Amino acid sequence: MWWDAERRCPSCGVAQCEYVGPEGAPADVREALLIAHGPARLRLAGPLGDPVAALRVLREGAGVSLGRSRELLADPREFGLIGTAVEMAYWRARLGERGVAAEVEEGFARAYRYVGPPELQELVTGGGSGGQRVRTAGEFAAWVDARTAAELAEPFTFVVDLGGALRLAPRRSEHVACAGGELVLGAGEVGFRRSGGGGQRAWEVETVSNLSTGYCPDVRSWPAVAAALDRIGLPYPGGFTHPVVFRRCPECGHCGIVREEHYVCVFCDADLPGPGHWNVDGVPPAQDAPLPAPGDTSRSRPDPGNPVALSGGPARVWWVRGQNREGWGTWGVRGWPGCRAGWCTRAAGSSWCGWGCRRPGRSWTSGCSTTGR
């Protein structure tokens, strides 16, 4: 399994594909895939005939201890493994090679990333930290028994993590801290109360909202919240008791709450997208510029030879489409960790040069004077 990234310059029409090779996608690339396409879930499709074979696949792929592989194996049997569609397809194929049937489910939820103040995200230590993860009725009973009457008198901060589990934290906790800085399927506030009479009154959800100014989830995140509550066997209302509509202003860029269906920005009075058009973290589709016609060399540049000679760090290869539609040119890249640069030439008589730096915060330049990330 490997990843690559494609780009097209809107000015000169040159297309690029960064081919990285057999390695896992970086965290930012994986996050972008989850946000753009949603997570996928892998579950075992039937009884586990050979647990040793399944353990071997998970251990080889995850590269972790036997104990952790057993935990991973418990997930697809009960709740499912979560990841990108490609990752889950890979696991399904590997399991199938060992005679373990599995199925992949897509389109069940949207992933939300933190969009609040950066300084709050920087306080998150990560490493699996966050709110109390509650996946079963027993885990909820243990958690609620440890809460004081004062705590239970007000709602709690919650998120639904990518695994579909509910995470709970005190009300004044930041949602990004509750989630450990990770992507979520839902976020908001939830309140609990005892239901019925007698000495064995059960717990139920009294109030639940999607109020999280850190993640700003859409009201359509409700199915993921309901599924997390179903797991722990709690009765709940038929939807958010306090739904919150978030929108980002297309004019000034501020994110705010729409009140009383008044879709107007409170900062600049511009119109906001209407019902059903959540846009807080939306990315407009890329507009592909047409490639030059075959034989068009008007944008080509002289071949400078190889002006860059770097040492240290692994080499990376970029495949770069040339000035016509008949082939691909190559850009041999050398670089040190964090920075890669090189040159290219070719494409049916046309030639051009390019160089770039991929250090965090820097820009890359290739084939023309346009720069971008």
C-alpha cells in the first residue's frame, strides 16, 4: 500500500503526480482523505474460523505486539476497524488471503476536524489522551457511578471518535481535548438523568446537542451520535434536542451560528449558505486547467541541465506531465529530510525546468512562475 499526490497548475496547465512508494500516508494526507471522502469501516463477515491467521495478518500489517493485535481483532468482530476506504480495502484483501471473510462499509458518516483556535489545539498532548471512552453499557455504568451529583446536574462535553465510540469529559472541557486532537464523527454536549421509578431506575439521555465551536459539526452528524448511544444501550431523543447550525461566511471567512433560520453573517451582513449546505470546513473542487495542445511549446523553457546537487536523505521521484498529451516526463529529485528539489526535461521535444522546497511553511515552484503549497 502506498500513496501519491496529484496537482495541476492553474496558470500553465502542467500536471504533477508525486509518487512516494510503499509507505503509509502522512497524517495530513490521511486526514484530508478522511475529511473529503469520509471514513470506511471493516467488519468480519462471518464467524472467525482461524483466529491465528487473522492475528498474523493484523500483526504483520500493524507492526505491533500480539496483545495489541488481539485488541485490533476484537474491533472488527464487534465494532469495526475505521480508516480510509483504501486502508480498509487493503485489510479486507489481506484477511481474505488467509481465509478470513470481511466486508467494508462506506458512506456511513462524515469526519470533522478541529477548526477552532490553534492555541487550544496546541495544548493537546495526543497519544490517545482525551475524554473517557465509553463503548458498552458496563463502561457507561462504571463511568457514571464515579460522577458526583454536582457533575450529573449539568451536561457533559462529548465527541464520537472515528471508531464510533462516545468520549465524555466535564462540560467545560474543550472538545479538541476530549477527542485527543483527532478527527471526530460528532461533537457537542449531552445530559443524563434517571428514568422511571423504584430503586432500579435506569439512565437515559435527557438533552443532546451538536454545540461544539471547535469542530462545528453539521446537524447531519446525528446518526453517528445515535449509533454511539445505541452501543451503550441508552434511551435517547429522536434527534438533537438543541440543534445548532454552523456556517462559514463566504465573504469574510468568519464562522458563526445561524439563529432563527436567519442565514446572514453577523460580521459583514453577507448571505450564508442555506439549509443543508454546511460549509465550515468545505473545500471547493479543484478546477483542472486544460493541458496545452500537442506540439505547443510556447510555455517550454530551456533545459538548464542539473543546477541542483543535494546530498543526504532518500531520493523521491516525481512524474510530471509534459507540454503535450502524449507522455509523461520525469523529475528526478534528491533532497535532505524536509526539503526536496530537482529538475526535469522531456515531453515530445518540449522541455522545461522546475525546482521546489517542501519544508513546512514553504512553497513549491515547478514549470512556471506560479507558486503554491
